[in-house]
Amino acid sequence: MDSAQNAEAMTAPHGRQGGKIDIGVAGGGHFIAGFLIGAAALTAASLALLGIDWVRLAGRAGDIGLIFWRMAHFTLDHVDFTLLSFMDTFSIMVLATVYSLFLGLAFGLLAARNVAGPVIAPVVKAVFTFLRAVPTPVWVLLTLVCFGFGPVAGITGLSVHTVAFFTKSFAQAFEDVPEDTVDALRALGATRLQIIACGILPSAVTQLIAWTALRFEINFSECAILGMVGAGGIGFAISAAIQNYDYGEAGLAVFLVFLFAFCMERGFLYVKKIMK
């Protein structure tokens, strides 16, 4: 009996003991414990550095519901200014994203190893990693120095970060194209341009649409924030309304932002479904 059990244990697959499969990861428990301890320590250190007055915060927590209640009562006293600001935000988002889309496609091809090669691709990736590491508001503040307050600074600053985002995302999509596709076209005598146009771009089109849709949503959200630092748009209208304690007007502007973001998301999901 013992010899039969020993034989079964020797022939059982690795990690399977007593009729059960061991699904644990070696060292996983220590890693999770270390991660949780590190996160708790960083949280405690951050709270200590910020010096939050918890008593005051608890005393004012009830005002949050009151502010949202006031914002829910929309006012139309300055609806023309709100709508005009919303259109400015929409224009900034469209222009910054469209310009960046074409630049991102070009630089994405240069950053893809299966297109540009192992020498050029890492250099291009390194440059755009630096551009992407700097947050969008910083780029907008830098362009405000050059172009002054207004939508031009918003478009330029937003485009810098968006191009860097598209470059990384599109390069990854191009590198995910199977090598068999590229090799087959190369064996047929296709030029590099034909390989890109007939092989790489069509194979990656679904991912390109997904990344573009995601960036449209991000840019619209960032446009609402950038308006508060002088780039114009709906963010400026929200900031001005709150500063003037016109919560009804601010609520209307926030509702327009939410409604447009929701419609844009549903629209891109429909387009992506059609493309499949």
C-alpha cells in the first residue's frame, strides 16, 4: 500500500499533492505582506507630512452635501457664457487630439522595433518618455509664457503630452502585429511603405481606435481642468462660477461635462463594435 502511494506521488504532476493542485505562487505571500506594510508606511508618512486637521475636516464634511444640493439647482443667468466656454473646450479637445493623432502615428512608427529597427526605436521612445513624464498642466503653464492666456496655449500644451501618449501606445500596437504578417509581405517583395500600409496599420487598427477613444476622453477631462489655469474653456467657467458662489451655474457646467463625456464614451463603443 505504501509503495503504491509512493509510486503515485512520484508520477503525479509537479505541484500536485494529495489529489490537490497547488496554485500558490512561490514567495507570493512574502511579497504581498511586504507590499501591504510598505503601503501602510507610505500612507502614514504622507498623512504626517500633510498635517491634515481631522477635527476641522469632520466638522465641514456636512457642507459637501449642501454644496452638491445647491449645484443641483441649475441657473441660466449666464448660460450663454457657459455654452460658449463649453464649445471652446470642445474645440481645444478636437484640435489637440487630431493634431496629436497624426504626429503620434508618425512617431509611433519610428518607435516600433519591427518598423524602425533596434537602433532608432529606443531613442525615439526615450525622448517621448521624457515628454510624457511631465504632466499636462506643466506643459500648459510653459506655453502660457509663450502664447499668453487663451486656447492656443491649451492646444499646444495638451498636444505635447498627447503626442507622447500616442507615440507609446501606437508603437506598442505596431509591435504586437505578428511577425508572420510582416515576413509574408516581405517575402512577396513588398517595400517598407507597403508593409506599413497593407500589413501593420490594418492589423493594428482596432487598438489604434481604442487608444484614440481613450485619449479623447482624457483630453476632454484635462481641458476642463486646464481652463482653471488660464487655458480657457469650461474649466474657467466652473472656476469663475464657484468663486462668485454661483453654484447653480457651476452645476450646469459640470452636468454638461458629464453628459458629453458619457455620450462620447457610448459613441466610441459603438464605433469599436462596428469595426470588429
